[in-house]
Amino acid sequence: MNREVVPWDDAEPLAGPLGVPLVDLLDRVLATGVVISGDLVIAIADVPLVRLSLHALLSSVSEQVPAPWADGGPL
């Protein structure tokens, strides 16, 4: 098997910044999916007043994967 060597597989140390093109990064993220979650708490004098929670799933859509809803979706 003839495999192309990428900079991070080489035995020698890297000689500069290593960059990943944005298109390749988005392709990998959408192919595998990513979960983003976070919490924001607004407090005054150590008394929490407002709490916001964010949970998001980013993934690509494919016709080969069925929808999790019985009727095809909420829309």
C-alpha cells in the first residue's frame, strides 16, 4: 500500500506552524459530528440570578440515515 506521508506522521520535528485548511476541518467535523455544550451563569455577590445552558449537535444530513422522528421531522 502506497501511503502519502503527512507532516505529523514524519519522524523529524516540525519546522514551523502546522495548519489545517478550513474546508478539511469542516468536512471532518460534519462527517463525524460535534457536540457543543456550555453554561453561562450571571451572578451578583455570589448569588446566581440567571443560568443559560447551551447544548447543540452539529452533523451532516444524509438520505441513507433515517430521521429519528416517526413522521419525518418536526417541520
